[in-house]
Amino acid sequence: MANTTSAKKATRKIARRTIVNKSRRTQMRGAVRTVEEAIKSGDREAALKAMSRAEPELMRAAQRNIIHKNLASRKVSRLTQSIAKLAK
């Protein structure tokens, strides 16, 4: 348990940040899921539309250290590749 006032404040800040980060992570995962579902269904237009929403979500999450920047780039790259395969 925190003893000093600064340690108590730090735990309050961490708790607030955790709630915000969980929300952002959930929102990002939902955006990625919609892209994956569109790819699975074979709907290229829907996948492109969902991707235009998911890419900024992923990059924003990486910028705010919710996920690693390389993970975000890799996800964007793989999703884009999957969408490109739908065109063929």
C-alpha cells in the first residue's frame, strides 16, 4: 500500500490512465475486427472503408504507448496485404 502522498496520487493517476487505455484498446481492437470480418466475407469495399478507420486507430494507440509501434505497423501492413489479395 502507498504511504506517501505522492505515491497515493501516483496510484490514482495510474488507475485513471488504465481506464482510458482500456477504452482505447477496445476501440482499436473493434476497428481491426471489422476489417478482418470484411476481408473474411470477401467484401473489398467494406474492407477498404473499415481500414481507413482502423489504421489511424492503430497508429494513435502506438503513439500513446498502448501497443508497440512495430506491432501497429505490422498489423496495418498485413491487413493492407489481405485487402490487396481480394482485388485478384
